[in-house]
Amino acid sequence: MKNKVSSATMQLVWGARASRLQFPASGRKHCWARTILHCLIQHANRGTPGRDADGSNRDGRAPHLPLNRTALGHHTPIKNAILAAALSVAITSVRAADGPPKPLYPGAAPVCSCESLTNVSLPNTTIDSAAIDPSDGSCRVTASVTHPPSGDRVKIFTGLPVKNWNGRFRGNGGGGFSGGSAGSLRGPVTQGYASGATDTGHEGGSGSFALDANRRLNWQSIVDNAYLGIHEMTVVGQALTESFYGKPPRYSYFVGGSTGGRQGLMEAQRYPDDYDGIVSACPAINWHRFVPASLWPQVVMNAAKNFVPKSKLDAATAAAVAACDASDGVTDGVIDNPLRCGYDPKSLVGTKVGDDTFTEADADVIRKIWEGPRGTGRTFMWHGLERGADVFAYAATGGSPLTGRPFSISMDYFKYYLVQDPKWDWTTMTPAGFELLWKQSVEQYGAVLGTDDPDLTRFRDHGGKVILYHGLADQLIPAAGTIDYYKRVQQRMGGAKKTAQFARLFLVPGVDHGFRGAGATPTGQMDAIIRWVEEGRAPEKMLAERKDSNGKVTRTRPLFPYPQIAKYKGSGSTDDAGNFVSRPLAR
Ligand SMILES: [Ca+2]
């Protein structure tokens, strides 16, 4: 909340409150007196650029995205399950290694009852309920925000610890097309955070909200999901926090992976005063490019009339790992720098994979998947999956004979956002048609969903800090897109050193979209961002851990800020982070 309103406005507000608004002289204090203050703050915040009256976005900036369970039903049950699980792990991994942070206001206690928060008044906002959650004793508030004249309804969930509030607000992100859920509040609230989440205007993980009943684009829903919902959640959540404790959160943090990672960077780009610290894991930025690009493997297989079975895809991935594993100095099943691995699957041609034989046509499909989509004249469209990542996530097949099972989020995006036909048959699309729709996506949704604006000046000047991290075997969002974005931030923000003063990217070898795999999983991100924001201690490295099935740590590795990467020094245990040093990542 700090720095959100000018000091003059603040003085006016506090002055008004002191002179005209009084808490009841006896009994439990009520929250209504805080309401006026928050109305004014809300109005100040709503001035943030972003949306015209018709709901369209014209300011050239970008906001948010998602990856979650989707409603492709029979098309993609397996991938949906993988994705949902991966996202849950990704987000959990942000929490797991961190203990509760130290309280900023020791002894802080509510100044009013939980139930009285229903009296808080905010513009275009209805407080639907406020009650103690019996399972954890926290105060849970559900609110709805609308944007007249639209009849949209963005649901906002806020959790407020009755005891041991640590003085901070934490916003939590969603996954896939899901903006978020109340379920994400439990962990942060237990650690003493006032915490918020939102459905960004629709329930579930389908992208169908983008179309109305007449198959026209529902721009209000698109914009709510893209960026408005998260901002509203932040404004309402911070206001409720101040109402409940009688003081605003001293610091605010946003944490999310995948779509949540995009939501965090969207906040930094579009609403730079909302948060002091952002943890952005495997962010689904570049949405307008990477989401349509994720259909490319199916387009390739469909055009070649060669749907490659999972066994052959896995064989190619294993062969690539075998070929490039040792080049980083440690044979551990991990390609530390897949950007340098040029393994060609031609060496597999003629070999047996189960009862099948790997063919030149199979090799050609896999080459094109790794290369990524290319247009007319082989022009670059987007990055492919890195060697070592699970190719099946994009190139899933099933049935007999084999047919394609496109990635559900990509499929929804094509059907609802691009083609505007829920019954669209993707198999009728040629590579040329794919290129046209990809270009449409870039032009139509770049400023809305792309979240690739490298200008973080306002966020930096606000004092904001952001930690990004991305698995180098991510099977759903190629890390190369995040590297591209970070390099663009460096160029825009005055170079590598100046950028590192407020934004750092950590690449994580050998882990997927859920930060699982042969590599080690990052830990301590929340502690790191708090230290950076509150103590000015920038993260020089982070620790990644690999655990066995009993939870025992069997390997540690350091992670260094891009463009540095950990390199084995040549002696000592390769399972001990102490035996690795920082070296520049080569491309
Ligand atoms: Ca290796």
C-alpha cells in the first residue's frame, strides 16, 4: 500500500478521519471508519492506465496468463492431469522451504471483528461474506468486483490471520486459464500473511469465457482474466487488511508460477505500485506467442500424417540427454545448458523402439518440435522445447490408429480466442493456416495477454524487486522465452548491472514445469525476496535440492543469477553445492 497515494492525499484522508470519524467509545471497534480511507485509496488506484470504457486495452501494455486443468474433456485428460499436478508443485515449491517470516508489527491484533468487515465499502465492490474459517481460525472474506456497465463478477478471496499477522500482504497467482482460487490462501495465512486470490472473473480452467453465447469475444472477461482481476484482488485485499488490523501491510508480495508467474510480471509492468516484491516462477509471459506455438508439434505431425508414439518421443529425449549430459562436466542425467545441445535424432533412425522402428520421418518430426514453429521461408516464430524436456506434453497422441491430443490450453486458446468456434476441428489446419492464426494472436492479444513489456521503470522506481526462475527442462513453457524477455529488460533498463539491482533470473537445470526431474529443485525463494525487499540484500545465489522418496536431501546445487550458471569445479562430491562455482552461460 505504501506510496500508493500522494502525501497530500494521505494527509487529507487521515485528517478527515481524525476529525470526523470516530471509533465507538466502547465495545469492539468496527471497521466502517476505515472505509472512507479505503474508498479514496481505491479511487487513486483505479486511475491506473489499462482499459478503456469498452473494456479494450489500448495503452500498449500487457498483462496476464494461465495454465491449468481445462475443459477439453475427452481430448486431453492426461495432459490436464500432468499440468494441474505440475502447477501445484510449482506453486508449492515456492512455499515449501520457507519458514514464517519475522513479524513486522509484534503483537499486532485485529481492531474489529471479522464479521464487521462486511461493512467495508469499496467502489463497485460487494463484500459477500466475512467469517472465521473453523479449520484454521483465520478471517476469510469473499468479495465481488464489477466494472459497470459490464455485468462481470470478479470473485476475490482474502484470508486474514486473527493471530500472528506478520505485517505483510501476499497475493497468490493461478494456473492455466484459472486466475486462482481460495485454496491458495491456506499456506500463506498459516505463515502469518494477510493473503489474497481471485478467480479473475470466471470459474474453472476452461478458456470458454472468452466467447459469449453469440460467439463474439467477451472483452470484459478477457481483460478481467488478463490483468484487471489480479489488480482488483490486490486493492481489495490490501484495503481489507488495513481495515482489519488498523494499519496497512508494510510490504506486499506476489507469488505465482506459470500463469501466476505471468500475473506477477503483469503487476510489475502495469500496476507497479501494487507490490514490493514478486516471485515469478516459469512465467507464462509471451502468452500471445508461446501458447499458439505449443500447438506446433501437432501441426507438424498432422501435416506429415505421422503421429509419433510416446515411446519414440521418450527415446529421442533419452538419446539427447545421453549425448549432451557430460558436456557440463557431470554425468547426472541433466543437460545443464540445453541451449548448447544440438543432438540430431538421425542417429536413432533404424533402431528398434519396442516393437516399432524409428524412421527418418520420426526424426524429422522431432527435429521440428525441438526447433520450434517456423513460418513461410522458415522464418522464426517461436522457441521449441529444449532437448531434455518431455516432448509428449505438447505432442501427445492416443487411440488406434494414433491421432493427436493437443495441449488443452493451446486448444482452448485457438477455439475461443482466435477462431471463435468451440467446435473448430484443428486437424483441418495446414502449416500455412497455423502461421496466419499465430500472427493473428500476436497482433490481437499481444498488448492484452503478452506480458512482455520490458519497461519496468515504474516498478524499479517504486523500490520493487523481482525474482524470476525457470526450469531448463520445462515441457510447457520453453525457458528460452523467459531468457529473451529478461535480456530485453536488461537492454531497456540500462544494462545487466542496473537490471540486477532489482530483477534477477535464475535458470534451473534438469527440472520441468513443476520443478521436478533429474535436476535439483530451487528452495528459499520467499526468504530471498523478503531479504531483498526489506534488508536490501540481493540474492547472489539460491540453493537447489534434490530429495529421495523419504524427503532426505541427497544433492544440493547452487543457482546463480543469469547469465551465470553453476559449474562443477572438478573435484569433490557432485552432490555438494560447495563444489560448484559460477560461470557464464554460453548459448
Ligand atoms: Ca550433466
